Amino acid sequence: MKSILPAKLTVFLILAYLLGVTPNLFALTILYIPGKNSSFYKSVERGIQNRAQTFNSEVIIPGYPESWNPDEQEELLQRGLEMARPDLVIIVPASPLLRAPLELLHKKNIPIITLDRRLDSISTSSNDTGFPLVHISTDQHAGGAAMATGLAQLINNKGKIYINSTFPDIPVLSDRFRAFLNAISQYPNITITGIDIAGIDFSNIDRGIGGSSREIKMNAYHQSLEFLQKHPDINAIFCTNELSGKGIARAIDEIGLSGSIKIGVWDATPAMVQTLNDGLIDLLLAQKPFEMGTAAVYWGIRHIDTQETPPKAVYVGFEKIDKQNIRKSRIQNLIYH
């Protein structure tokens, strides 16, 4: 693969090599602002660090937010800017409220790459301004459809499904949710019997805050217990993320329905993989955060080096994990760490 480095720096490195001098410098400085302190975004960090080393670039991470809070994330952004002037910013925006400070950086000719979460529903459809430069994520539509197909197969293409989600205003969650509904509608013998939202908080919806992780898990737990009491004939449950999955797995275990109700959860965190191994759930969708990180660095440095405009969005693949393939080494490598 051709090395992507600014032309002047490439010449300098070649001359240094010919003269037997080992230069102690970084090609570029990359600022990474994670979405939250979680195994998923730690996996993204490893991907960023891995590809950055290939290009002799420095990665600055001012900290990990403890919650989905744009105020906390903006503080980290400012802290990172005080540490060094970045050549590239990779950020998981907690809320559209991050648009304003990021646009200021864009006006200073600092490329902005959004990862996993978009700034808003149209941020990847107006790339003529170059803001953001590119959006890197899982194809939420394809993933949602894959989960629908997987759960349908587990219940022999007939039955009743319950859905538990968290924040309907977050595009990545609404995308996978809508895709699941659209795909499951293709099965005439499957019906969606109920939908609950475990993490909504309308008083804070504009700030991207909807309760703590513990509160969301407990909401999902109580919602599913109440729903199953009213609808004991449910065959399957789809959880749009880990928080719903943890609460529902606990509820299913307590009422002794593990195995009889098929459960599919989005995200292969260590906790959810353990839940799969314990037989409490049946299907996981593993995103590829490490590859997201490497893709972000690749497209950012490629743009800086060549001024090439990348695609509006770059989608990284995913894998479905079940009890049959969980032991395979290829699948084990997909667990977020």
C-alpha cells in the first residue's frame, strides 16, 4: 500500500534516511474525541492508534466522557485543542449541539470526521462544503435488516416479536430500528406485538441526555417484565443496543424463560457475549469499531495528502454472532475490548 504523507514531509524523511539521521517528529497530529467511556470506543481508539502508527502520526485523547453529554464532550474538545493544534479531528458527536464548535475548526481548515454517530440526519448529504469530511459507521440499515432475518430464522419465520429501544432521536438507533421493522414486515406470519422506549427523557432530549446507563437498564427490565405478563406468547425480542439487552436478559432469566424466547441484541460487548454464552440471549450483531478507527485515519490522512474528497459516508462491515460461531477465533476477535 502506498504511504500517505504530506509531500514535503516525505522528502524530509527520505533525506534524513539517506543522511543516516533518525528524525524525532510526528507526521500529523490527530485529535480523537470518543462518545463515551466504553469498550466500543476503546476499540475505536486501538484502530486509530494502529493506523496512525503506520503514518508516524500522534494521537491525542484528552479523555473519555462518562455520559452522553455534549457539554462534557465540548470540554474535552477544548482540552484537546489546548494540548496541540490537530491536523485532523475524529469525533463521535454526542449531540447536534457539537456542530457549532466543530464548524469553527472546519473554518480553520482542520478536517472533521464523524464516527458512529452523525451530527444530524443530513450531515452526510451535504458534502460539497467538506463538513464533515466523511462519516464512518456501520451500515445501520443493513444491520437492522440482518437482525430481523436472524431472529425470523430462530422462530421459524412465524410468531410475535417485542422491541425495546432507548433513544428514538438518535439517528443510528432509529435507522437500525426502522430497518428492522421494514425487514420483518416481509414475513407475513410474524407480527410486532409491542415497542417500548427505555431511555427517553424529553426534558433533556435536545442535549442528548436520557438518563444514566443504570436507569435505562432498569427501565428495560421493568418494561419487559410488564409486557411479558400481558403477552406471555411472545416468541422473540429485539434490543437496539446493549442497555436494553442487559435489562431484558435479566428479566427473562428471573422469570425462567431463557431459551424459550429468542433474543437478539445489537453490539458485542464483553458483557453481552457472556450473556450469550450463559444462554440468556441468542443473537448478537458485532460492529467493527477497530476497523472504524483505521478507516477514519486512512481517509483523513489521504485527504490531507492528496486533497481527494472522500465518499460522504464509509460503512464498515458487521457480523452476526450466535451459539454456533461464538467459539471461532475470527468471531472472538470481534468482541469489543
